[in-house]
Amino acid sequence: MIKHIHVVRKPRPGKPPFWYVYSHRGGPRIYRHEGWDRPTLDQAALKKLLDSQAKVERVEENTLGGLIRKWRPNSPEWSGMADSTKKTWGSALDRIEERWGMTPLSVWNDPRMKRKVVEWRDSRSEKPRAADIGVQVLRALLEFGCLRGLVTINVAKGIPQLYRGGNRAEIVWTDEDLNAFAAEAKRQNKQHVLDAARLASLTGLRRGDLTTLTWAEVQENAIVKKAAKKSRGKRRTVTIPRISELDALLDELRTRPRQDDVQTVLVSSKGTPWSPDGLNTAFNSVRDEVGIFHIDEEGNKRAKHIHDLRGTFCTKLMKAGLADEQVADVMGWSPEQVRGIRRVYVDQGQIAVAIGKRLRDGL
């Protein structure tokens, strides 16, 4: 066994898993393999490993690479992140280190470095979300350095985002979308994927919370769960009221075949708990076969995600008679966001029905 090497296995429903090999935990990826067995490194991967470990030894403490070593993987700030955040931010950190790892920290005290960061962001504008994440991670890294007196300013602050699709609160799965998804899932014999879509639309839970929801968290009148994702640095407890549609679905889900000791509400086709990535892959394969998109006011088309089923649950709460402030408390959104969804997906629909009734009545 090679010392410090870090291997991650990513399962895929019905397919051989991917294996990702890193030179060390939090370090760069040196090998990717697809197969059932744990991979053996080839000569090219071994060379990358040696080069990476040599680079770690050469990193000086007063460089940006040295600051990265202090932040990842053992600082309280890094350790407190969710695993999904570590994965995304770790990839961004690798790019930052490739670009600026050997630059002295003193360079980052020069306000003119902001222009360099903006140029770096712009050079990656063909992938705006990745470019924005890079700036976000650099900003957090420099903030870590500022708090410890290693840099005096944070030149990554105040740089606007390129990506305009970050706010998805207005994206909602309609009944037509869900019906099309259900038909395709049944055609592909993927009832377990349809179960996840239905549960998401009736609870508003995020993907990570859907996959870890247990029967112990399903109480008589509500689902009470500590969220996997942190909000403002804390994991809040979400309380989801049990509406009649949810009660009927839960009765169905109790009958799904599952392996011994599996306590999650949702299970895969093998009767095992879903992984968040596994569910996402299976869900998207059904969605893409149908072609379910959101088109904004400017005509831009974006695929609807499993996360967007939160908006569908939001509309169900509205139709059940909850006020905007009550819906906002359940969803963890602002009342303004809720009002926007109500205006587009609830009020307009009711207005259309009323107009239709008046036309039929000859008024």
C-alpha cells in the first residue's frame, strides 16, 4: 500500500463503479479507473504520484500553496464543510494551486491582484459556474489567510458572478412534467427512481436529505429531519408537514423490497440506500430521455433538476392554504421568493381557470 494515497469509489447503478485515486487526501487526482475491482496504478499514474508528493515537499510556507496546505484538509473551516462541498471546492483548489501555488503570499497584499483574479475568471467564462466557484473558493482561502494574519487584504472580494442561473427558486416541475417523468420511469422499469421524484415533490427535501431520510424521522404528523446541508454555518432541523398525498406515498414505500437493516425510506433497485450521486445519475437519465426543461423570460433553456422539485412542493403548500410566511418557514426561503412562485405558478393558474369558467358561462 502506497503511503498517504487516497482512493474514492463512486458507485453507478447497474454499471461498474468509477475509482478516483488522489496523491493524498485533499490532493490532486492522479488516476481514474472504471471497473469492479480496486485499481492498480500504471506507470503514468505512479509518475504523477511521485511528482505530486515531491511538489508537496517543495511548497514553501509563505506561498499560496503553503496557505492551501494550512487550510486543507485539517483546518476547522475545512473540516466543518459537507463532503459534497469538499469535493467541489477541492477541484477548484487544485486549479488555484496550478495557477498560483508558487506565488509568495506578499503578492496577495497588492490590490492590483484583483485585476489578475478577474482576468483568470474571464479566461474561464465558457464555463461561468466553474469560473465563479473558482473565485468563491479563492475568496474563502484568502479570508482564511486574513484571519491568521498571513495576508492583509482579500482581493477576491467584491468580484461579481458570471453565472446567471444560480437562483433556481422560480423553477418548478409542473404536473405535466411529473406525468411525463413517471411514464418514462415506468417504461424503463425504474420505479425506485420515480419513488424519489414523488417523495421530493411531496416533501421539498434536498437530494442529500432524500437519500438519508429514515423511517425513524417519519413522525405521526410530520417528517422531522436534521438537514445534511449547512445553512449559515449550521445544520438546521427541517419539519415537513404530512399532507394526504405524502401519507399515501409513504404507505407505498414501506412495501418496497429492501435488504436487512436498511432503514432509509428510499431504496435503490437492489434494496440498498441511494448515494446522492447515484440517485442524481439515475434521475437525470430518465429526465433527459423525456426532455424536461425550464425556459426563462429571455428564452434560455435549462434542464430541470431533482432540486427543482422543491418548488413543486412549495406550490402544494400554497394550494393547501398556507400563507407565504408559513411556506417560507417550511422551505427555508424568503417570503419574497415564495410570493414570486405563487404569482407565477398558483395565482396565474387560478386566474386562467376563472377566465375559462366565465367564457363557458357566456359572461
